[in-house]
Amino acid sequence: MIIDLCGYLGHWPFRKINNNDAQSFVKVMDEYKINMSVVSSLNAVFYKDTMQGNEEITQDIKPYSDRLVAFSVINPAYPAWEKDFATCIEKLGMKGVMMFPYYHPYRLTEANAVKLANLAGEAGVPVHIPVSIINVRQRHWMDTNDVLNTGDFISLIKNAPNTDFIVSNGATNAIASAAKDVDSKRKGKVYYDIQRVEVFNPAFDSLMKAAGPEQIVFGTGNPLQYLDTQFVKLQYMNVTDEQKDMITYKNAAKLLKLN
Amino acid sequence: MIIDCHWHVYFDHYEKNIEKSINDLKRCHIDKCALMFYQGLYQKDEDLQLQGQALREVMKVHKDHFVPFLVIDPNVDFGIIKEGVEEYLLKGPAVAVKIHHSMKVDRKKFEPVADLLSLHGIPVLIHCWYKTVQEYENESDPSNIANLAAKFPDLNIIMAHITGCGYRGLQDVAKYPNVYVDTSGSQPEDGFFQYGLDLLGAKRILFGSDFPGRDPATQLGRIYSVDMCEDDRKLILGGNAVRLLGGVSHG
């Protein structure tokens, strides 16, 4: 079984992407035998009011509610964000929160960001912060040049001790090592995906050492990246079958509170 | 046959790194890889000799696993480069040259090197990227490759890093049949490999990983992600490398 914790629907403003509507996204999932995907709205990242993107995606995934799970995009620097958070989780049934501090005008150390993370913890939903959405080296001149700040992230998880976090699409092995000490003292846990962790150099082993298989999850970056690349990693990683199941779906199922 | 045309081996303690490379090749079911020594090796004049000797040592024992490249810094005195080419390419074992980000390759200073390689039918793999941030000093971009290709139509050039070169980079070189592209490096962003295949055709694309910076498994996944006929896939995975890199005759 496969649960993909990092998918996106919607428009990426800096180049054309494919399979970014719910119907074609699910077709790709079928092709790769992905049982379930968490998706968030790329539109929401770039809308002035992220809530419009959250409302859109909720509608878009309705026909596929057994396959797609939506995370809300919340910008804690925008007015009424607390109301939006409540609406997303309580009324729209969204199962997590995405934070993009490099696209929205706040740092993870600021009070509202900390408050959002704690609210998520109280509501029992995880917070997902991708290290970046794409490689910055060919960024559009209007695109951000920043990625997730590790120091700020560690400060956030310390100040939101009961919240589960997901970190994806970056040097998650390095972040896991840096965060290990703080994370070990928390009730909530940080989960790391392997989109940019290679299995042939020491990176994957160091992620296993820092986080353990209980805190590694599977994400593809669909539809921004070719998916085979992540599946090939599953084939080559040096783990037991049980550990692979944890990585491919059991950890995700626990995070999403699925049976 | 699968040949990874873009594989670096750190020169310090290279014997150990060679063994690791062979293990990783076997794990990935990759038959052969380029052998390109790495890590500031070619900054000093005598480094080219050290490199060449090391290639010979490795190929004595491991010729079934490697396709040796001579890594050249074109800033080094041309006489030394010529000596290196004559000794380690024309006499062997190297079959191609690698240029890292040491010079924009359409500069006048590169012309004697290009001329020499062109004369002897030696292919050259050139690091190349279109970046808007984090550019390396003297990093070639696809427009530099296009200029070089136009000046030296008999020089077979492998432009590295298909995703880094992007759509515009592929467009830059499309009309030069002597330019090939390798698939190595970068995150496997959707669309770029497909675009390269549609624009250049399967005969001009070579599989590469950029190991150890990038995982051969992940990079191989890119090749399997795109729909194509199996003949095309075989060309990309190894057929083109056999054709391109098998042509240098050793005296």
C-alpha cells in the first residue's frame, strides 16, 4: 500500500505543469498504484487570500474523497487566519495544515506562526512544511529565493510540543539530525520524506539514524516531479519489509488517523 | 546495456571510492559508468598526469565497469593539455574529456582545446546550466554550448544536465546535431526530459546520474518515467553512449 503525503493540485505560476487537476492526478495515482494522496492547493499559496484556494480544492476532490485528502494552506500573517483554520478543519474536513513561510510574509518564530502550529496540535492535525516546492536555482525573478530555515523550524517545534510536523522535499536528513534532540523531548513528532534524500550516498542512512523508520514517510511532489524516481528509491533502500511498510503507508496512516 | 555517462569519483583515496562505485553500479544494475575524477584535481599543472596515471591503474583492473574521461581545466597552459590529451586519450585509456565549471566554453581561450578535440574525434562532456541564482563562476550555459557547437561542427559535445538547461537550453542547441544532452543532476522535475525527447529525439540523449551528488536510482527513475518505445529507451540508457564514446581509437 502507498500513501503519498506530498501532492499538489492547481496552477504553478512559473511554468506549465501537467496532471494538476483532480481527475488527471488520480489517473496518475492509478498508474503508480498509489492508494491515497494528500494534496494541497498550489493556487492557495499564491492567492492573496489562501482561503479561496482551500475552498476550491475541497470542491475539486469531492468525487475522489476515498483517494484524496486535502491539507489547508494557512497564512498566519493574513487577517482572520484563525477563523480560516477553524473553517478548514471543522467545516471543510481538511486533515492538516500547510505552511509556506518563504512564500508568505512571516517567520516560523513569530507568535502567529507558533499559535497556528499549536492550534493544529490541539485539533490533532499535522503541520506540513515543505523545505521548498521546487529547486530555487532556476527561480523566476518573482519567485522566492528562500527555503525552510532549519533554525526557525526547530524553534517552532520546540514551541509547539504537541504538534506533529511533516518536512518534505529537502535535505531532511540534515534537518532530522539538527532537530533530533528537541524532537525527542516532544509529545508530537516530526516526520520526514525522502524526495530529496538519496539512498546511495550516506543521506538515507543518516536519516534512518536521526529519525528512525517510524518517522520517515513517502512523498512524491506529484505533479511537479517524475514519480518513478521516488519508487526506484523504495526498491533500492536497505530496509526490512516491515520498515518499508512504515515508510510507504503505516506512518502516514497514523498521521492522518486512518484505520 | 545501461551506461551512466556522468559519474564522479573523488580522487582522494580513489581506490576505496572505485570499490564503492562498483558496488553501487551492481546494486543499480548499471553495466558501466563514466570515470571522472573530481575535487579540484586539475588545478595544478601536474594534476593532469596524476589523473591520467590513476585512470590507467583503475582500467588495468576494472575496465569492465568504467568508461574513463580525462577531466581538463582549460585554464591550464595549452601545452600541458595537449600533452595530456596525446598521452591519455590518444594512447588511452580515456575516451572523452570532461569540462567542469572552469570556463565558459565559447571563449577564445577554449578554441585551441576544442580544435584539438575536434581534430581527434574526442567527445567532450560540459557542465551546463541556466541559473538565475547560485551560479558558479565561469559556469557555461546552453548559449555558450550553442556558440561552441556552431564554431566546431565536428566536435561532439555532450551538454550536461537536461533539467538544469531547461526548455530554453534545449531550444538553444536543438539545431546543432553535434550536441547531445545528458539527463544527469537536479531534481527530477516533470516535463523536461519529455521535452528534450520530443525536441531532440532519442538519439541525442544520454542517461547520466551525476553520482555521488545525485542518486543513480533516482536518476534512472527519470528515464523510466517517460513513455517511449523500448528501442528509444535502450538508446538513451546505453546505446548512444556506446556509439558516442566508443569512437576514440587508442594508439
